[in-house]
Amino acid sequence: MRVHVLQGDRLGTLGELYDFLAEFYERDPADWALTEFQHGGTVGFIGASEAFWLAVPGVAVNVLIDRERLPQGTLQTITQRIAAVVAPEAGAGAR
């Protein structure tokens, strides 16, 4: 399993993330079997061995698994356990 956190100006929307990953992985969008799925309060795309979504505009998460080594349904379970951690505001709690 691999989890990639991506950051960049080209990742402002889910559509831009989709286009970026299709180009990066050299996928033909017509043959890329993905469906929308709910990740927390946002929508992402999931396939047989990969899932991706925007954590916030400009920051994305891409999860890849080996389907031959992990049972069906594992990818969905993994994605639901990945959550963003927000750092406390600078100076918050400091006295």
C-alpha cells in the first residue's frame, strides 16, 4: 500500500486532481474505471486499486493498493481511516 499526499496549484478542484493523476499515471480517462465515493465531507474517486480526493483545495490524497495482496473492500476501509490533522493556530494555548 502507498499513500501519497500531493500539494500544488494544479489541484484546486477534484476535476483538476483527476486530470493531473490521469496524466501522471498515463491513464486513458475513457478506460479508467472509477466511481465517486464519499470521504468525510468531500467526494473523491475510487477504483479497484486506487482512490483519491482533495483534503482541501491544493492538497490531495492518493491511495494505491496491491489488489492481489489485499482482500476486496480493503481500499474503501483504508480511505475512511485517513483523516486530515489540523495543526493548532500559532500561539493558541501559549501563555
